[in-house]
Amino acid sequence: MSDAPMLIHYHRPGEGARVGVLRGETVHDISHCFPALVNVFRDSVGDVDGLIAAVGRAADDASRRFPATDLDNRPAPDLAHWLPPVDEQEVWAAGVTYIASRKARQEEATDGGDVYARVYDAERPEIFFKASAKNTVGHLDAAGIRKDSRWNVPEPELGLVVNPAMEMLGFTIGNDMSSRDIEGANPLYLPQAKVYTASCAIGPGILLAPSYGWPATTIRLAISRAGVEQFTGTISTDQIKRTIPELIDYLGRSNSYPGGAILLTGTAIVPDAEFSLQPGDLVTITIDGIGTLRNSVIEV
């Protein structure tokens, strides 16, 4: 999986959003062939392998190449920086796909959480809208916690990337920020617990690997505060209950995605009940074979 091309989205001062391919530690700008990220999604319809080959050729021909570290800046108009790998895509999320997630939802629910136990075993998965590009941040940007919540946590997740024809393009890393007290008070509050400014982090890019089987990989979460580690956890993707074709099928039922979509596939790494994120915390999510997504935390 790690040999697949990594598609990235970045900002260049004076030019705006650009599309590139990350090879090792070097970015190859491919905006001359794909001026917007959505072009990659749409051009892949019906021929994902051909699109990946075209992306590789564009990287070979790139006249602009530079060290990826040039993008390691907090977002500002006058600085090159990472952007989330979304422009016209919607981000959706699946819930209660790991046994640990079922237990955590039941733990936080004030009514005992029977609804979460039922959906874990149900034929139909829980799938909900998470974010548009407006509420999505990228690598090294700040992810948000709600000002009106007292119990906030990151949710590290493997993301499935699909084109407008619901064909797999590859994988990415996602952080489905969540207000546990709000969702726990009433399941009908889920949109408020999940959808708000800077509530979703995606990045650093998209690994173009159109597999319909779970990659044999590990998801790692680390949270630090003032340089001191507060929590770490790991989970293997082989612990997920649902299949990729199953989740994509339900995502596409009675809905369409003209720009493509990203589906976050649930979390199984849940900090202790006593833990809540604070402004200034640093959240680091690594998925072996894909990369690392790192975000500071702000209150919104």
C-alpha cells in the first residue's frame, strides 16, 4: 500500500490551491494536468487504474518540485501550507463499526445506550454527514472543540475515498472530532456533536490505492498537552465489523456525490472517560502505510 502515489492538496502564496503528488519527501506539482482536486475524482470514473497512471505521468513531467517540509506551516495566505484533500467532496462518517466504539457510546449515553448496541448488530450501518470543505481542516491546521461542550475527544479513523461513480480511489486519515456529552445526552443531538466549525481533519493526502479490502494496517493516536503525553492508543483495521463494499453501498443508496466523497469508517481508540481535549492540545494520528495527520486544538 505504501508504494501507491500520494495525492495532496496545498496552498501556494499568490496562486491559491494546488494539486500535487508526494513522492518520498518531495512534492511534484501536477496542477498543469489536474487544476483542481475534483478533476482527479471525476476523471477517474470508469477507469481508476488509468487515472492513477495519469497522475503518475503528470508527476514525472512536473516542472515544479520542492521539499514537502516547505508546506509545514500553520495556514496563512502568505505561507505555503497543507490543505485538506477535499474541495467539492462531502465527508461522511460511519459509526459504531468497532466493538470498542459500541462500548464507548453506551458509556456516554445517559439512557443506557441500547440504540448503539442495536446498530452494531443491525444490517444497516450508521452513516451520517460529517463535513463539507468549509468545516474541514488539513495537516498542521487547528481542529475545533465546541465551546458549549465539556467532554470532547478526537476520533482517529481510516477514510475511504470514492469517486462520483462510487468507485474506490484510495484511503486517507481522518479525525472525526466529537462532543461526547452532547451526543450522550440524546442521540438526536448527533449533528450538533459532530458538525461544526473545524470539526473534521483530513490528511495529509490521499493514497491512491483502489482496494475493496481493508488494508492490513494499524491506526495510532497520541494526544499531548504542553509537551506531555496525555493518551496513546492503537487498533488494527482488521477489528472493524463492516466491509468496504458494504459501507460504500449504503453511502451511495438514494444519494449522489458529483464531486466524490470521503467516508470515515469509525473509531476504536477512545480515551478514558475522565479525559477531555483542551485548547492547545496536540493530536497526532498515524496510519501505517498512509502517513501522519497532526492538528492542534482550538475552541470554536
